[in-house]
Amino acid sequence: MTVIKDVNDLTIRAEEFKKEIDIRLQKTSNIDSGKRHIMVCQGTGCISSNSNLIMENLNKEIEKAGLQDDVKVVLAGCFGFCAKGPVVHIVPDNTFYVKVTPEDAEEIVNSHLVNGVVVDRLLYEEPTIKKKVETQGEMSFYKKQLRIALRNCGTINPEDIREYIATDGYKALGKVLTSMSSDQVIDEVVKSGLRGRGGGGFPTGKKWAFAKGYDSEQKYIICNADEGDPGAFMDRSILEGDPHSVIEAMAIAGYAIGASKGFVYIRAEYPLAIHRLRKALNEAREWGLLGSNLFGTGFNFDIEIKYGAGAFVCGEETALIHSIEGSRGEPTNKPPFPAESGLWEKPTCVNNVETFANVTAIINRGAEWYSSIGTEKSKGTKVFALAGKINNVGLVEVPMGISLREIIYDIGGGIKDGKALKSVQTGGPSGGCIPVDLLDIPIDYDSLTSIGSMMGSGGMIVMDEDNCMVDIAKFYMEFIVDESCGKCTPCRIGSKRLLEMLNKITEGKASMMDLKKLEVLAETIKDTALCGLGQTAANPVLSTMKYFMDEYEAHVKEKRCPAGNCKGLLRYNISEKCIGCTKCSRGCPVNAIEGKVKVKHVINQDKCIKCGVCFNACPVKAIVKG
């Protein structure tokens, strides 16, 4: 290995490594058609389903077949298709196998690689047309995606810097250091329209300009990788699948504002992301792409990892800064903003992982290209963690302006088990629940805010007819109460009172006056909490009250949970469908079900503990809840 000395040296090295990457990109005109790469997803989700063992077994079978000179098994980052993982992608054939097990390795090698016969049973079946498709491009899950932040995830080995260099890695850093002034770099990011992807949506270029404008002998760049929203895994997947893109972008930001030191603040619960980030940092230093005198220009920049303990509030930039300093992670009033007085009272620029992941593409391809994607005020793409009651759970990256309907039905494959969609929650605990009649609203910062939700960092949770919206509001409020730092009274005490009221409603003990109090308190917290997290903490309550008030009123007026979720209001009854098979009575742990064989049974409501055993045991669905 030779240290990269200048831009020409980087270009030469990139050409050396491109041949293998061209196989991955199906640029096969000058490549031996017998050469194949098997990309195996090694994101956290697939590893938990034994994708490590799949790689091991594939290598064993390839050696048995004598194909080790023609076939290479490659560790890859997240493909995003988590619901169908582990995923195996064979290129340049472009065959995409899903739900692969370690036992499938032998058949993949012997059938596909040796005999040229695709393993049909491992192909993805499109649910709408009931037809199996072979290639990634044919899948509806990928058709409407545009991968910029995720461009290298699933394509390169994140643990090999040579593969990143082969995909124009560190080219943007070389470009800005040798041919652009810091003002030109900032201007390019401003023109691109890139906004912070961590939730606030503040223009990235403006933030960099503010930090550059303050004189100081020391400035800092911080990457916020403290991803704490329930169901969110966007930043983790980028760091697991393409850590160098973040490292390179941090160095570019350092050059732009005049900083020589960077920190990645990452939660300790992300061991795989930490491992790959640490390996990438060490590789970058070894290759002379991080540290002193980068590209021979005299610019110095290095990065240190700081672990977070998993506090949700440390997603707020001032709380994050205090945590790095060794203090309690609590927010402070602004101004001064971190750009003026941040880490150790020095000018500091804080951006999240996804924001940085867009920067190198902007520098390489130009602000005009990036700003042509998205809407007037929300440029580029957004990565979402699509979760909940949806067929295609996973990680998706879509152009700003796409509708919720397109994501849920065209990309997500619709609702599980043919159920009816009830709501989509965006923005994590600080976001809101969006009803079905607003599914066609474009996804951008301003549109989501206008209907009481927000973009957030990119969590998107889908709920069906079986979800109780009051219970959903309670779930998020439990999270907020648990995660509140306690510094300000509105959040510390107000959120606790909100949760108490929600509990009262779900237990059937509330009055209509309680609903009014709930709304007034939620609005008060929104107006008076100290930080952005506290100010948006009541959003799940306010949005569900706005769009699903009928469910709140059913809980209060009728003492009934329409979705049959709230245990305090739940009743199980046996309908006329009952065939008297006795399965329900035999399973009941408290003997609350009475009845003879072949005679309709009855549930004793005084004894029933609402455990649901009978509901799950009934073979004819004669037991109803409500």
C-alpha cells in the first residue's frame, strides 16, 4: 500500500481498482464473462439471520466446485430489502436472491454457477402480479428509488478502502483541496439546496457559512450518529455500508469552515457500525487520506469516535455537544448557536450521517444536478426506514416530493395480510400520525409540517386497522417520558401528565373534560419547552386528536376501543359461529369459558382476564373482541 500523495496518484489508484467494481455495476464489455461476484448482505439485520454463515458456506461450495478463480464472495452493506433478507446478489448476472439460508449455498453454487440454472424458489415474487422476478431492477421495491446517500450500500465492500476509491471515493476531497476555495465549497452546497437530514431541515450550506464566519484558532466538525427514533436505522446502515462517504464529507466540511478536528458521536448500541467506521478511519489514515497534509496541500484533518449511551435527547445538537465534553446530555438555550460557540466554546458544525452522505455526490456531480431532484424547497432525496404493518419492511431512498401513497403501495408492497391502512407515522416520537385521506401529500419538509407531522430523521411507521391511535399516542408518550432529560418543566412534568391522561383514556376512566385538558396541555408544551425535542414531543398526541378524534371519543363516551387494543376496555365475546369444539375453554387459564361440546360457548366477563388465548385458539374465528 502506498500513501496517496496527490490527485493524480488517487486517479491512478482508482483505475487499478475499477475492474472489480465494473463487474458489480454490470459494465461487462471488457470483462471476462465467466468472472462473477456474489454480494452477500452483511448489514445488522441480515447478520442476525446468519448471513455470515451464508458467506462461509458459499466459499466452501465454490472451492469444492473449483470455481475459486472465477467467483468471489463479497461482503456488502445493506441492500435495504430487509423484509426479504438475507439477500444475495450475483453480478454481472444481476440475479437477486431473497430469504437465503446457509443451507441454500450448495444449490446456488451447483445450480446457478456450475449449470447456469437460476434457483427459482429463491427469487422474489411480486405480490401484486404473483410473478417471480430475477433482477433487482424489475422489483417494484427498487423501481421508484433513487439512491444517492445509499449509492454504495450493497455495491462495495465497506471494509475495503480500495473499493470506495474505485467508485470515485476521495475524489471530491481532492477536488476541493486542490481547485476550490472554502467559499466556493460552501457556495456549491448552498446552491444544491441540501438541508439537514437529522430532522430540523436547516440549510446545510448556511450552517457551514455561519461556522466559517467566526474566527477561532480551533473549530470542530461533528457527525451526529446518535439515531434514537424507534424503528429508525438509516444512519446505522450508511455507516455499516459506506463509512468512507461520511469520513470524506466530514473532511470537506472541515476544509470549508476551517476545522482540523472532527468527531463522530455514535451510540454504543451500534457495534457493527462502530467496527466498520473504526476500520475505515484507520484505512484512511494509512492511505494518507486523513491526518496531516492531505493531498500535499498542507490541510490537516482527523476524526475521533465518541460513544453515546443511547439518550434520545442527545440527538439535539447542544445536548450532544455537552455529552462529548463529558457533561450530562442536556440542551441549552440558543443563541449562541454551536456555529459560534459549540464544543468547548469553539465554532462547531453539527450534521447528521445522511447529510454528510450526500456531500461528496454534490461536489462530484455539481449543485445543479442535485438541485434538479426533489421539490422547490426540499432538494435531493430522503432515506426512510419503512416499518410496521407493511409487506416490504426496509430502507428506501426516494426523491423529495414523492407521495406517501407511492412509498406505501408501490415500494412497500401494501399492507400486510390485506388489512386496511389506517395511518402513517413520520418523524419518530417528534412526528405525527397522518390519516389515509392525506396519503397523496408530497413528502417534503414544509408539506409534512403543515399537516402536523415532520420529516424527522426518516422513520416511517405504517399502521393498519388493528392499531388504536390513542394507544399509539400513549406508546410515543411513554418513550418521551422515559427519554426526557428533565431540564425544563414543560417536558419533564408536562409529558408525564400527558401520559397519565392517555392512560386514563385507555382505561375507560376519562371524561370529555379530560380530552380538552389533554389538548390544552399538549399545545402548552409545544409552545414552552426548552429544546426542539420537547417542543415536538406532543405531536403524536395533537396529530391523533386532530385526525382520529372519533377514536378518543369512543374511548371516553362509549368506554370502547374501536380497534380492540386497549386492555382496560377490551371484551371478548363468542358469536353464533361457535361450533362448540371446546378449544377455547380448554385453553382458558382462568376457566372463564362455559359450554358443552357442539353447543355455543359463553365467556364469563367477571372471570375473563383478557389474555387473548381463546381468540387465538378458535379455529372458526367465532370469538370477537371489541
